[in-house]
Amino acid sequence: MTETGAVLQERVQAALEEVRPALQMDGGDVELVGVDAGIVKVRLLGACGGCPMATMTLVGFVEERLKTRVPEIRQVVNV
């Protein structure tokens, strides 16, 4: 990973730390798996992992917040 990639991953992790409390309030969580070419790979955990609203949470909440904090992000996917 290049230094730029490492810095980008740190910024993404910091942004995830900001959304994590809201997910945890509903019994869920999110784990960063990796960042590659503007695509953030995460794993939804706990209640978020099996929730029928997980896709909406991922795109409408997590992805939106990450794109605001880290404009280089193009997409967030659950792996």
C-alpha cells in the first residue's frame, strides 16, 4: 500500500469511527476490510449483519457520511 493509500485508509477509519456509535445504538457495528481504488469494503456486524434494512443503512448512512468526510470515496460495499 502506498503512503497515500495508508493515509486514505486512516481517513476512512476515522470517518467510520464517527458513524459507529449510531450503528451500535441499534446493536450493530461496522468493520473496515479495505480501501481499493475509491471503493471501501466493510463488514456489517451484529444486528446490522442480518438486518433487512442493511443495504439502506450502508448506502444512505455509512456511504453518505464517508463521502462527505472523504470525497475520494466512490462507493462503499459490504463484503
